[in-house]
Amino acid sequence: MNATGDGVGVDGQVLARMRTLSARPPQSLVLEGGTAPERVAAALAWARTVNCGQKGCGTCGVCRQIEEHVFRDLIVVDKAFFEEDPKTPNTDKIRALLPVWGQPPHGEGSRVTIFVEAQDLHPAIANLLLKTLEEPRPGNVFVLLAPQRERLLQTLVSRSFVLTLPWPQAGQAEPDAQDWVRAMLHFWDTGQGWFERTGNKGAADRPLALRILALCQAELAQALMLGASAPTAIAKRLAKLGPAGLRRFDLVLAAAQDALNQPTVMPALVLDWMATSMMPGVIPAAPVPRPKAPAHRA
Ligand SMILES: [Zn+2]
């Protein structure tokens, strides 16, 4: 593990792959796996690798500027980027970057544009990005961060090199989220014990709901990759959903994530919707409904 400025480590093997890749940096790199902060840390490590004379020493001026997001050949498209000027539509903010991407970088390395949580980009912006990647942009490289590549437009992924960070270890640092996910699986099997949890006033706040969601995504990835030989009990249970059920769970998680991004939606309602959408009786091939209007709670 290599510590970075904000205390989030980047996996040693990932750093080694980045050093190899940097000999001919792919125009677009997808970073999946890990947690959201780990993906950002890895993207910054990639920016250091392609810009620092020593492939990311961590101590030179370039490396430090990248760590502090003040490097002139670094663009971070995140929540703060979109929220900075509320009057300009988000698509216009991305369009304003097109002439920048048409220019070579200021320095010796590559201009790195990082799209944080790219699965949440508006479809119009994702399409703009796709058009951008269809043209050569000398000296410019793009990084798309997402929990899993399946959450991005397939056409974006197919134009990218994908690096997978270690999946978050179940049971590490998130015992509360684990407890909730186990309760949800128990509810699927028995129909019991769920609403008592979410009905507890204040029991499920937004940060907890997001942790539950992140854990579900990590376990889902394990279930998809390893099936019945997945290492955790949760992933093993998810694998029993079968390919169609897992795909459905992925859609349910994506819709729940969208709902949680809306500050007016109550986290407990989203969790209820998540749990009930996957109940055995509910599974018939219905499209995944939006969780905006969940069933009335008792
Ligand atoms: Zn350096």
C-alpha cells in the first residue's frame, strides 16, 4: 500500500500496472472496484504516473500539485465541478472543455481528465464524452471511475482500458452495513424482520444507506464473477439469484443509487424499495420501477 495525501491507499499491484500502462497511456481508462475514495486516489495516482518524471514519486512538485488538484494538466469532473456555477447547464460545462481537450497539455506529460462516479453522468454528457473518445486527442487521457464497469455505457467501456481495484473486503470497516445486508437477505427468505429496522426513526440515514448500497455492489460483483464459489456468505446467497436475478439486482441498486442522490428522498424508503423489489414474488420480469413513489409505509 502506498499512502496518498488524503490517507487512502492505492493497491501496489494496481500501481505497478499503471507504471506499465504509462509507456503508452490508453486514451481512456476505466477504474472499477474499490470504494469511491479508493477510485479517486487511484485516478490521482494514474495522473502522477503519466506526469511525474519518476512515474509518481509522490514527493516532487508535480506529484504534490496533482494530490491537491491544482496541477494545470489535471481536470477533475466531480460534484464540485458541476456545482461550482449553478447557472450554467452541466452539458455546457462539459462542452466548454472540448477546446481544452483539442489542445496538447501544458507540460511534458498528459492532460488527465477524471470523471468521478461516471455512472451518474447525465446521458447527454456520457454521449458527449463518447464523441470525445471517438476522436484522437493527442496528449489527453481520460479516466472514468465507477463501482463496476457494467454501470457505464457499454460503448464507453469498449473504448477504454479497464483496471480493477481490489473489491472492498466484506466485513472490513462496515459491520453496520453488513448487518443490514444480512437482514435484507433474511427478509427475502422469510419476509420477516425488515420493516422493524427501517421503521426505526433515524435508523437508516443517507450515509448508512450509501454504505449498504456500496456493500451490495461489492457483493454483487463477487457473485457475478465467482458464483457459488464466492468467498462471502452474502455473495454466495446473491449467486443463487441466477444471472437474470443478479442483473435485476444490479438495476435495482442503480435505481436506488439515483434515488439516494436526490436529497428529498428518504433513505429508509429507498431501502424498503430495494428490499421489496427483490422479494421472490416480485421478481417476474417486470421492469425495474423508479423508487420515487414507494408503497405507502405502515
Ligand atoms: Zn513525482
